[in-house]
Amino acid sequence: MPFGLGFGLGFFNFLKGFDMKFYVTMTDKYLSGWGVSEGKTNKLIIECETIEQAEQIERAARRRSEMRYVNIRTTKPRYGSNVVESWKTWGDLGEVWTGVKA
């Protein structure tokens, strides 16, 4: 489903006028449950400067079989002690995620 918040294109066009960050969150099924995430869920959180960046990350995440529960949000996510948070920014990611050649 595009536009992860479920509000549709009009809502995101409205948000473009504001100086705000967007967060794309997803559960990484591959990294969850072992290593530093043993017995826990691993959440990948990508901070984006624009809704366009967030939408690109959302599309890329939905193409990856190990990513579940992909969402775009405007509030900074925080999870409980049973979740390992892996934070990245748009600039940390490669072409597979951003669609931009380095």
C-alpha cells in the first residue's frame, strides 16, 4: 500500500509545506531473534528529510522479503525493551534503497 500512513496523496501534499522529518519503520525478520536481537524484534528506522525520500524507502522496503510492517510516520518512533532499534538516515543508504547512484 503506498503512502504508509493510509491518508493518501492529498495528505502528503499538505505535509510538503512543513519543515519536518519523516520516519520509515519496518521489522527486519532476518535480523530479529538472534545475535544482539536474540529474543527480540529488530526494527529498522530510517530518518528522511522529505516525503519523497520516505516514499522511495517505503517502496524499496516493500520489495524486500525480509521486511515486514513497513510504515511512514511523522513522529519519532520509540519502542519498548523487547525491540532493538537500528537507526539510519537517507544518506547512510545505498542505491538499492534510495535509487540514487553514489
